[in-house]
Amino acid sequence: MDELKKSWKEAKYKLGNHGDRTIDVLKQALTAVDDKEESDIYGTGTVIEDFQEKMAKVLGKEAAVFFPSGTMAQQIVLRIWTDHGKNNRVAYHPLSHLEIHEEGGVKELHHIQTVLLGEADRLFTLNDLKQLEEPITCLLVELPQREIGGQLPTFEELKEISQFCRENEIKVHLDGARLWECLPYYNKTAAEICSLFDSVYVSFYKGLGGIAGAILAGDQSLIDESKIWKRRHGGDLISLYPYVLSSDYYYEQRIGKMADYYNSAKRVAEQFNLCEGIETIPRKPVTNMFHVHFSKPKTEVAAILTTLQQETSIGFTGMLKNHGDSVCSFELSLGDAFDKIPEKDWLAAFQELNKRMNLSS
Amino acid sequence: MDELKKSWKEAKYKLGNHGDRTIDVLKQALTAVDDKEESDIYGTGTVIEDFQEKMAKVLGKEAAVFFPSGTMAQQIVLRIWTDHGKNNRVAYHPLSHLEIHEEGGVKELHHIQTVLLGEADRLFTLNDLKQLEEPITCLLVELPQREIGGQLPTFEELKEISQFCRENEIKVHLDGARLWECLPYYNKTAAEICSLFDSVYVSFYKGLGGIAGAILAGDQSLIDESKIWKRRHGGDLISLYPYVLSSDYYYEQRIGKMADYYNSAKRVAEQFNLCEGIETIPRKPVTNMFHVHFSKPKTEVAAILTTLQQETSIGFTGMLKNHGDSVCSFELSLGDAFDKIPEKDWLAAFQELNKRMNLSS
């Protein structure tokens, strides 16, 4: 383990997330569950069916199905839309999870042609969509756009994009890996946002801090078809209850805290932006997350953060990403961990960070 | 719920399996695990890596990787063998899991051409293999052949099949969903059996009674490649530890009991075969499982078993499968549950079963 990661792990407090991902996270979720409650069996049984129904209601859709992963759920929904569409083209952001984190599954397994919409360092716009040269069957919209720090279009623009798609027979799918985290900014319910989309995927282990698992929601016919593909993918496990139960548990624990996380993110980002040579993207967060960019080489920043983490007992990050020779960054998602830090301690750590960034200029 | 299933569920004792699949199965497995043990993260971390190494050793292979399901693991290994082979043809038994329980995933996702070897109601033989008209890249051998009651070729025939494949550049893959259950009959270690195969899949929730999960084992290069496909399939979950930990726990609990389960199966099958109009397949079990065939219509047998289960408190089965108008069957796998039944009680239940089968003739 490198020094930066070690100093982060050993820090008493952490700026981001909900705490360590230990076995206790699962044990806690199971504590209140009756020992005699029966396992789901290949997608049937009250434990999975009740949660699916609950999530269909929350998302304002006719039906929902639980998947072990979002990777599986999203490939499948795109496969179904393109199977029923006039062509096999799907448009998404150049830094979509499907493009950069899934080893090309959507192409290798489903032979879907992907169209990169807009540019990597910004949100795509209605105008980008209108300028596409070839027709598409489906548009995937990720809210927020994680790889650019969790940016969001305005709700107005989202409505226009949705309307344009509906007028042009384009299915609109929501990659809602962090949908819960958008609700305070939009000041809308999940169902209000999802009403702009034909299908929706949501995750239970990012802002909610569960173990793993995803829900795909949409019309009954879509969900019925997705269950066939879930089996084909090897996702129709005999028992998914460890993920279902923990998803439900942490949903209930944290869905009401999204506004707190969002507020924490704005406060912490403000402090970063006061430091020499540091800028957050977006400058003012719109969810609980943002990226922190340093205009210094990675080795230099790693050295600063390592000693800072050792001395202040505040964990900023365990890893840095290089962007060329003189810029590096990390991602921060605010959660329960932040509330445990005494205010004077984290504010003092930021003063110290600013001092050291100045010194090393 | 139908009457047969209800009477089975309510019966104090069960002939088959290890007990109810309740949340307690997971809770038990977690009891001894330290709360602070860290989750695996996308296939890394000691919790998953240690178990993979352990299973690689048990199976006598260079490397192993944990999958959420066997469906996923097996499609992937066949994809890799055919990608590297001269053609995309894979031969297996007509009632292979891949052919009848996976919604055609291996064809729909991987465009593999499947060749049905031999006939549905018997094991395929070396001779069947020799008579194939077209060349194949891979042969999948399921031990035991579940859909025909868990039959096994002799070890000698298995060796000949393996040798033929190696001489003809055919990869041999072992569908070892119930490999642990074969060990007493072959009187071999898992590694000795696996040495006849280029790749092996084993399961942790059938004879071992875990929650879900599978291991794929083989050469390092195969396993490395399979991890890429695992991500493509949506199987590279951030956390698989609920399945990994429970797999390890129940492996340790039950791997030493396979001979007991096998012996119980032989004793119980003997009793079935003493009854009028009942026959087991195979007649003399070679693992812990067999099928029970009744030469009577399903409705009639269901009525007999329902009252028998109500009156004797011995659960035989909760479901029956129709084979035409006058034959029906069910599958039985012996496990821990059988040991809990007082001998006189289950023997008396069989006498009663025989009486009622006679009466209804």
C-alpha cells in the first residue's frame, strides 16, 4: 500500500463516504431481519418482490426488477430498446460508465453501436443531440455525470431533451447510479424526474452506502423481457437477498439525508476553492460529490496530503489521478463520515492545506 | 400454494436438503467473521483472493475466480475456449443446464453453436463423441448428469473421454455444479478428477448448502481472461463477500459429509424401490441425489403424498413433474435434514407409502 493510501486509511476521520466497507455493514442490515424470513428463489418470493414493488412506486414506474449490478441492468435495457428499435445505435456521454468501465460489454455481448454525444469535459446538450448525423434508438442520460465531477443539466433542459426524444421516437434511459443524490438540487421527487424517462436504473451502494445491487424500472413489458436477459447474463441468482435486504435497509437509513450530504459538499468544496492551486469541479457542487483538481504534479500533492493526513487526522483521499504532468485530482462524495468530524478540526486542516500548497508553490 | 407444497412445508421432517433456506443461513455464516473484516472491492481484497487461492488448490488448478453464478462462469469459459479455437462449436448433453435453464444465453450472448451429444435419457459416451460429424472446440461434461437423476460415467470412461479430447485438440470443461457430491463414488480427490479437465466450474449452494456463488478454475491465462468477461457480464460486483464468506463457511461445514449424504441416498432409494409403482433413477444412486418416478398420474400421486406428509410428518417433496399422462417424478438430494429424522419414523412412512400406492393401483 502506498503512503498516501496508508495515511488516509489510518486517519481518524474521513471527509468522504459513510465509513469503512466492512462486514459489519451487512451484519447491521441483517440485525432487524427475522432469522426465519425465507430466501428469494430465482427472483421470486416476498423479500425480492416487495422491494421491487416499493422501488417501482418510488420511481413512478409500472414495474421494477432487482439486478446484482448496474452494469448488467443497463446493458440489458439498451439491448431491449435496440432489439425493438429501427437501428442498434445508442448515444451517451463520452465518459459514460458503459464506455470506460465495462470492458466494452455492451458492444462485445450485445453488438450495440455506441455514439459518443458531445465532449468529454462537459455535459451534452439538446443541441448536440439535434446535430447527430445518424438516427439513434436510445439516449442514455447519466444524472449526475460522474466523470466530470457530478454535473447536472437544469431540469428545464432535461425536459427539453426528453421531449425531443419522444417527438423523434428515441427511447430515453436514465443512468441513475446517483439519482438519489440529485433530488435536493432539482427539488423534485425521484418519480418526477423519472417521468421524463422510459427506463431507469438506480444503485444502492453509492450515496446510499449498501453492499451492491441495482433496480431497473419501466413498463411491465420491459421488465418482463429484462428478466429473460437477467437469466441469460447469469444474474438470476438463486438468492439475491443479501443485496436486497441491505439495499432496503440503507435506502431507509439515508434517503432522508441527501440534502445534508449536498450541503456538506458545498461547504467542503468552498474550503478547497479557498486553497492555493486547488479548484473543484463543479465549482459549486450540485450533488454530494465533486472532483478536486490540483495544479501541481501528483507526487508533490501526494506528499502534501500524506503528511497532512498524518498530522491532522483528517483523511482527504487515498488516491490521486494524474492528468498530464502538472495536474492531478481526486473524487469526493460526502456522506455520514463528514458529520463525525469536529468543525474546528476540518476547518483547521483546510487552513493547513492552503499553507502547504502555498509553501510548495 | 398448492396442497402438496403446503403439506411438505409444514411437515416436521424433510427427506431432502439441509433445512429451510432462510436468512439465518447467512447469519450463521457471518457469526464467526470479524465485524471489521474488509469487503472485497471489484474482485480484489483478501476475502475473495484467499478463497480463490484455496479453491485453486482444492481443484488442482493454477488459478481460480469467484463468480456470482455458474450460468455466468460457464458461458464465459465456453466463450474463451471458442474464441481461441478453430470453430465456435461446443458439445454437451441434451439436458445440459446451458441448454434448458439459461434462456439460451450461450447462443444469444456469445453466438456459440451447441451440439447435443448422445440422447436425453442417458449419459453420452466416448462412442457418441467419436461419431460427431463436425469438429468441436470444446466438450462440456456435467458430473453428475443432474437431469437424469445424477448419473455418472465410470472414472475409466471419463479418462478415455478426456484422453480422446486431448488427442483431438478439444478442450474439456467440467460442469461440476455437483462435483463435491461425486467424490465418495469415485473415491478420488477433487483435484484428481479435475486433472482430466482444462477448466472447471463448481457451485457452493447445492450439496454444500451455501447462499449462491461459483468458482471457475483453470490456467492463469484462462482465469485472467475470464475476469474481463466477468466485468462485461456485470458480474464484477463491488462486493461479493456475502457469497464468498458463506461459500467458505458451508464448504468447511459439509465437504466432509459427502459420503454420509451418499449413503443416506442409497438407503432412501432402496426404500422407494420397495414401493409398488415407484422406481428411482438411477436405481442405485452414485451421489447424494436421484429422481423418484411414479407410474401413476401426477394428481393421484400428489393426493397420496399430501395426506402422507400430513399424517407422518415426513416431507417427501413439495412438487411433482409430469411425464405424459401416467408418470410423474421428483428430485431428491440428501443432506443434513435426513439425519434429524428418527429411523423408525421414516421407515414407517415408507411402509405407509407402499400401502397407499398399492391401494390406489
